[in-house]
Amino acid sequence: MTLELFGLKEIPLVKKGDNIAKIIEEDLKKEGLDLEDGDILIIAETLISKAEGNIIRIDEIIPSEEAIEIAEKSKKDPKLVEIILQESKEVVELGPNFIVTETKHGFVCANSGIDESNVDDGLAKPIPINPDASAKEIREYLEYISDKKLAVIITDTQGRAFRVGAIGTAIGCSGIKPLWVRIGEKDLYGRSLETTEIATADELAAAASLLMGQANEGIPVVLIRGFEAFNHLRDTEIGIKPLLRPKEFDVFRK
Amino acid sequence: MTLELFGLKEIPLVKKGDNIAKIIEEDLKKEGLDLEDGDILIIAETLISKAEGNIIRIDEIIPSEEAIEIAEKSKKDPKLVEIILQESKEVVELGPNFIVTETKHGFVCANSGIDESNVDDGLAKPIPINPDASAKEIREYLEYISDKKLAVIITDTQGRAFRVGAIGTAIGCSGIKPLWVRIGEKDLYGRSLETTEIATADELAAAASLLMGQANEGIPVVLIRGFEAFNHLRDTEIGIKPLLRPKEFDVFRK
């Protein structure tokens, strides 16, 4: 029982309008990797945002009064705060150098997922507009050219409550259920598991992050091969939503 | 750039007093796997708790008044709540069928990490007494017999705030820094990363969880090979503590 992860090393710096699926196709060729049934491609969100041209010039932003107020409380640049607010549905928590929001997609994360790393100075990069749709488009292209059943997961690196350090986290998916509901299955002693729901897409994202690194490695795509539950979790319509806990069920949101 | 994960399939059901390091040694032999420098062994905590005999008979517990009160609020068995309280420093959040505590180790998790799966009926299994020490003991034994530099990580499956589903999470480690502090390193554009701290041990735990499953697969140990940052993160004294956010720095704890 083996799982293999391949980091795709030949992905060029992406610019607006680039076709990520084609770029992955070309990389796989260069690396001599043929796609197989059950392969899962994990793609860093930065690649999608850049191809979408979803990059914001910070100095062109005019901060609102709310942004100026929150900037004072959080000790952040008011223009950056304005961008964070524009990408969010609501501010969840606020502290010194610290804004946690719920993004328009429904992700609860720091700074609406706005990233200033791996873009040019003066630019801010939001989370892609519709990561599920991007994942679906890439999966369908790669399935078409390979005639294999695949999954695609778009990932971000996000912090957590209660624990230090960020980890690779799924923000979009296609071809696989992100949540593995195992309620009713049996444990080693034949007892029914009562509450076991595994966030499989997040585990795949975290695994890929071990190869991606977060600085200048330049490995924004990882191929995971040998995930045995692939067929069981196969779903071509579902997206990331099953992993997002609705506000009313989250005791950590007041 | 490749990462390989091997699930160890020949681990027997463990009982009190068993030597986990020796059991892993024997499994590796059966599987024909020789340890290599940089190999990381990920071990499910259930194995450690069972070998420690750290299993509690639920019907022998006499619940305190506090346990009875919390049992009413959380709609749980008062005896189980008493065990949860005994394993905890403090209750962090409480809701219907829902108790989040800080364990004596400092982990913020549901039910103090008490597990009723994969033990016999009527038994509850707490988190191991000192997962860092267990990891160290196992690492030192396996390093001694192999003459290789290794790491060992003990993992649990834990839920998260804001997201549905549990994921493999590190609760003890030895031989590797659990947190990769990358502040000051450069991104692809030569800019300094400002706040990048990666919870590497948690990513390794999540990756291994993809092979372990959580029901009756019976794969409680996974070998991860090819993690390139191993040498950079090598540390034979550090444990899991860098991943635990102190209460005073956690805005999600009131």
C-alpha cells in the first residue's frame, strides 16, 4: 500500500490568460509522467489567481472609513485592509496584526486569503474567484487528453485556530468528494464508527504542501498517485462546500 | 522530486506492554523495507495508548458534580464526561454533543481526544501520556538498529474550527522540528517572506492519514520517504510544543 507524490518542477512563471491545464500537460510530458486513473493533481491557488489576472495594485485602492478603522485596530495598511474587506463577507475576529474574515467563498481565514508573497511588489493576490470551477475546467481538460479518471484540488496555505503554523488546505476541488463520510462503517472491533468524517481533500492538500514548499521552490503542482479511496469518493459534480462549516454550527464564531 | 508513503500492513493488534519499536522493526522486515536516512515514521496514537495500557473502563468511573452538569449541557454520558475532564486542563467550548477541552498536554481538541473507536466496548482510550517521549523512545531504538537518522511522529485524528471533517494531526514528535520557520527566506520574486511558518509535522500527519484510514484498515504506521527538508529540520531534542498556540495568543479562546 503505497502513495506517491511527484512535484512538477517545470511549471513556468504564469501570467494573465495562461491555460493552466495546458501548462500541466506540457510539464507532465517533460517529466515523462503519463496520467493514470485515480491520479490527483494538487494545484497551488497562486497559479490560478495569476492566470485569472486576479491581482490587485495596492496603491490604486482608496480605503473606506471601515477599512481605516480596522487598519488602526489591526495595525495594517488601510489599503490592504480595504482589499481584505472587499474579498470578505464578514470579519470573524480582529486583533493586532490580525484580521480573520469569512471570504465571499465561505472560507474562514486570515486576511481573506490575500497574499503578498510570490507576486511583484505593490501587488496583492486574492484567492481565485471560483476555485471549484477552475478545478473542474482543468480536470475536464486533463481527462479529455488522457482518457483517465482524475481529480483536481486547488490549495492555499492557511493558519488554524489553537495551533501554530499554516498547512496546505483545500479551497476548490473537482472529481472527488472532499469529505469522506464514514459514519456507520466498522472499526477493527466491528463497532460502528459514530462520527468519523475525514476531510480527505485537506489531507491531500497538506500532503502536497510538503513538496510545494512556500518560498522559492517553484513547485506549484503536485501529482498524487495511489490514493485507494479515489473510486469510492469519485464525484464529478461536487465541490469544496462539504468542508465549510456553516456559521450557525460553528461554536467558535460568535 | 518525489515523496513516497508506505503503509505498514503487518502490524498486529497491540496489547499492554508491547514494544512498538520492535513491532515496527518486525513489520519492516516482513515488508522488505530497509530504513534509510531521512525516513519519517508516522504512528497512530492508538498504538501507543494500547501499549501503555492507557485504557479506561467507562463503567468504573464515578462522575463528579461538574461532570454531571456538563453531561446535561453536552448530552453525553456523565462517566465519559468525567474521563474527558480528568484528561483536561480546562473546558474551552461546550455545546450539544460537543465538548472542546485543552488536554493536560496542551492540545485543544474535542473530548480531550478520548476515543471509543478501535477499543473493546465499554472502554475509552485517552491520548498517550507523553507522545513526545514515546516518539523519542521509538526513534532511538529504530536509529540504533538501523544506524540511520530518522524521525517519528505520533498522530491523532482531530476536528478543526471553521471546517468540517477531521484530519491527521501531530501530537508528538522526535527527530524533526515540527514547525518550519521560514521568516526571512525569499519568495520567487526575491522578496522576504514575512510570516511563513509551516506546521510540517501536521502536514506529515495528514499525509500519512490518507493511508491509515480511520476504520478497519488496520494501517497504524506509515513510513514517509523523500522529505527533502528533513536535514534542515533535524532536531533530536525538540518535541511538539512549537505547534501549540499558547492561550494568551489565541483570539479564538476567550
